[in-house]
Amino acid sequence: MINFKIKKSIAAAVSIICLTASLSSCASSSTDPETSAETTTTIEDTSSYELTLPSKADDSSDDSSDESKPDHDTSDIPYTPAAWKVTSPSGNTMYMMGSMHALKQECTPLPDYVIDMYESSDELAVEVDITDTTAQVSLLLNYTDKMTYPDGETVEQHLGKELWADISSYLEAYDMNPDDYLQYQAWYIDMLLENIPLPDADLSANYGLDMQLLLKAKEDHKEIYEVESMEFQMDLLSGYSEDVMKTMLSGYKAENKELIIEQLHDLYKSWKSGDLEAFENSDEESLSEYTEEEKKQIEEFNKKLVTDRNVGMAEKAMELIDGDKKVFYVVGLAHFTGDDGILKLLEDKGCTVERIEP
């Protein structure tokens, strides 16, 4: 049996920050201006702001016939992701829903009860507006120095030869040249690696719940409220210590390629079916092979990525629920669950929370 460490606890894995899918694509570019035209995948290539989502009947782009891919058929799983109706002490109501930022094409169109929540609201609240590609380009230009090491320094020097050798084998398993990424800082490598296996798991940010709802809101001219900012999320991602990033990057090696894909598949199944028990109970298993010191680093990672953000998200939710507009509030599923989740924080403020039954 392969000794495999899942790189993050499940809470962090499902709460992948919305920006990562589009921003990490830039890591495929070379810093050499003479070669960047050939190797760069631009934000415009990977973002979905012009995407027209297909209906379930339209499977022309479905490549499930590719025999090289593992069989991850989930068509028989009910499409009932978790959502809630929250009533404030003043009697105002808000619909809330947990997102997964990369989904399968089978998740289009959205279920009727999700559309009903959306259409009954005046405003869509999301983590950030990931369809705003102009803001993304500006952000990348402003954060270039945080993405790469100073001249002469490499990520191998910072992570160590052994860990970089593992990561290199993982990149090579996807026909990627590790030398192309030596200049990128560890946190940015983590963003890249987070997204590399998505296609093999049949997952895409193009079909993420956030993306589908944002595209619909743009088409309908519905107001969009950003709970956070791109700058806030980028500062968070780039603000971890090197020791924490070493732990987060452990487990990425060629021999674990299929296991990582399977992990993503399991996360997707629990999200699609709205099985919160399976979702929450996966933490214990995913942390079982880490040392006590590594568990502390993962706890630090998750505290910044999930728990601390929950407080701000709950505060914004309270402001919106007692505002003058009906709001459909959609952020990563991990932010809603557990004793530190948004729902518990809202209950502590006197709100009533009811699970929506599809």
C-alpha cells in the first residue's frame, strides 16, 4: 500500500479560493519573453466570462470516451448540494449555499431549487467576482514580486532537494517540465499543483457553482456583492510560512497521481449529493498520516484559509440579511460546516437556520 499523505485537510481542499483556477494558469508561462508567447496560457484562455454553459443534453465536448481516464461516473448520484434558509432575529431571510469551485459538466444546468433561490434574490453574494478578468490581470501585475524568487534563488533551494524531487516527478507525470517552475515561490507552486489534476478528475472551474451563478447574474444584470477582495485573497495565499508550505506540498509525487484524482472525486461526490456528514468526517482520515508538528502546520493553514475567514463572512452575512435587498449568499462549502462555520456563527447571533430540502 502506498504511504500517501493527503496534502490538506478536506476543509481546505473544498474551500479552494476562487482565484486559484484562473491565476495558476499563469504559472505555465516562461519568464523568458522570447518563449512566453509559445508557453503562456493567458487568463483569457482559462477564465469563463464568455462561456456559454451547455445543457445536460449537450455532451459534444464530453471526452468521457477517453479510455486513458479513470472511470468516475457520477451520473447516478443525486444533484442536491447543500443550501440553507437563514432567518435573522429581525425576521429577515437569506438563502445561503455552499459552493465547490470546480465541478463536472453534468452539474449544468443548475437544479430547480438553486435557480429558485437565485431568482428570488435581488443580489448575488460571492467570495470574489472571478469573471472580472481585468481585475485579475491588474492583480497579477501588482503581485509579480511575490510570485517569484529574487534572481538566483529557486524553489528547490527553499523546499529542499527531496521535496522538490517528489514535486518534479508529479509535474513530469503530467508531461510538464519542472525546470519551467523553479523561479516560482512555494505558495504559487501550491496553487499550480492544486489545479493540475482537475481535468483528469473531469472537474473544471468553468462549471463551478460560483462561475455558473456569476455568468447568469451578468446576463440578468443582477447585482453582485463581493464578500472579500482579490487583494485580500492573494495576500492570504502568499502569506504562509515556508514550513507550512512544505507540509502543504508533501504528498505530491508521481506515484500518488491517481490517489489525488480519487480524492478530488470523493470530494465532488459529497458536494454533489449534499452529504455533509461524509464531507466533515473525512478530516480525521486525511490527517492520520501526518506527524504532530505537521498537524500543527495544517491547523495554522486551515485557520487562516477557513476558520478566520468564516468570522468575516458571517459578519458580512449579518449586514446583508438585515439590509434592504434579498441576497443569495454563495461561498465555499467548508465555510459553512462545523462549530467554527458560518451557520453556527449566525446561530450564535440569534439567527435560525433551516436546511433546504430539494
